[in-house]
Amino acid sequence: KYSFLASYSLLEVMLDRVVLCGLAGQVVTGKLECREDKDELVDIVTEQVVEGKIFACAVFSKNKVLVNGSHGSLVMLEVQDRLVVVGKGELPDMKQRWFTAACEWGQL
């Protein structure tokens, strides 16, 4: 179903929020529902978020996801019935423009 994740994908998880990011800027997210008979990903949302490869992603509280695209672009998303862009930014000019760790600081 999500063949665009077959050759490259990033996986991030926080509590029951699961986020997968693809080679061509796609983000797939849902909530993991654990049941006695089988676990299932529900409330799945799929969106094209950036152009090109996603190098990093992070999941924060309140259904927020930070995505790091090519050329150091940063996009903060909020998961609703779709992915809503709530902020944009850019990493400083450097050789490798992606983050390896991210945290939420204060109230955004």
C-alpha cells in the first residue's frame, strides 16, 4: 500500500504516534492501537510535505511532527484530519544540513 516507503524510510515513534517519512517528501502517520487479537495503525494520514528526500523527523507532544527536508528546510506539522503546517524554518548553512536530535522547548 505504501510502496514509496520500500526503498527508504525514517521511523519515529512517541507514545502511540507513529511517523514514517519517505524518499520523496511523503509523511505517513497514524496512531498505534494495541488490541488482544492484533495491533493496528489507525487514523492514518498521508501527505506530501516537502520536495525531495526527508533526512530527519521528530515527534513531539500534542501531535506535532518536525520534518527536515533537503537544503536544511524544517517544517513543523500538526496532525489533524490532515497534516497542517504550523511553522517553517531552515538550518544554518553547513556541510550536512539535517538534525540528529530534536526536543520541544517551552510552549510553541
